[in-house]
Amino acid sequence: HVAVVDPGVGTSRSIVAVRAGGHLFLAPDNGLLAPVVSRAPDALIVRLGAGELARLGVHRPSATFHGRDIFAPVAAELAAGRCQPEDLGERVSALVPSWVEDPTVEPRSVTGVVISIDHFGNLITNIDAALIERFRLPLVHAGNHSFPLLRTYGDSRPGEYLALVNSFGVVEIARAENSAAEGLGLSRGAPVVVRDRTDQP
């Protein structure tokens, strides 16, 4: 997997290769892969070195187009099996942290934030499904609203708000056939709390 969200291109920021969960990732070390590593305690993290890149034929990359000059050729070598992450540089123990903090887990609640909004207006959170499995009847709170945690979008009526665990395995707030973000007036960074309804008075 190659991710090039790289506002620091051409600066002293590092490029890292990560092996985690049976997958290989290549990205700038700017917080992008921090969520991947947080879910894989045994992840291998390697900071790419100039000497190793030169041996792969990467010489004098553009200061503004590392996606073309570094990421693409290195990813091709990894995908072809001609090198492994360990061959690319120095192993390191940590990454630059993500701008998104981990959710706060308490005995009766989990508090996270909206980390993105998709083109349907669904609000994607940083709350992993595994964090709320212990709740018998999860209720999701955001803004001044509360939503039941349903199995799929079709379990609600048009215009109704709902929460579900999406295909990425995190809690998402949606509105059937409409935009939850517009309807609720919520944006990235908005707090989201999941509680167990069995604990409600």
C-alpha cells in the first residue's frame, strides 16, 4: 500500500516502510501510518536511507515529486519481491504520531472524534468496533443527538440518523439517503461518545 499525503515533500521528513498485519505500507513519516502501527504492536518500521535508495536506482529525486521519484519505484521493487523493508534502511521503533489522538476508553463509554467525512456526508470516527464490543446496547452521541448502532444503512427509514460499524471497522454516523454532516452541522474533530444503553437511567 502506498500513501502519498505529503505536505512536507522535499523537507527533512522521513519516508518509512512498514510491515504490519501481513501488509506492506510505504508513506511519509508524518502521522499517516500511526493508526496502522497502533493496531499492530509487532509492526516492523524502517526509515528509508539515501544509500539504500541509490542502490535501487533512486538518484536526485525532485524536491516536489517524491511520489513519482521515490515512492513509485520503491513500491515496485517491494511488490516484485526484489527487496524487503529491512533492505531499505534503518529499523526504528516509533513513527511521528497522528494528529488524531486515540479514543478515550472508560468503563461505560468510549469517546472519539470525527476524523473524516465521505462524499455521502457520512461521519467517520476513530472509534474501533473492538472498543465497543462489550456494550450490550450501544448508543452513539454526537452534537445534541443520539443514535442507535444498527447493522446496516437499510435498517433505518429515509431521513433517519443512525450509527453503524463501517467497512473499515470503525463507528460511522450516517443519515439514510441524506447527508449526516450537513444535517447535524458536524465537521472533522467533532467529539463522538458511545455508551451502553443498559447503563442509562
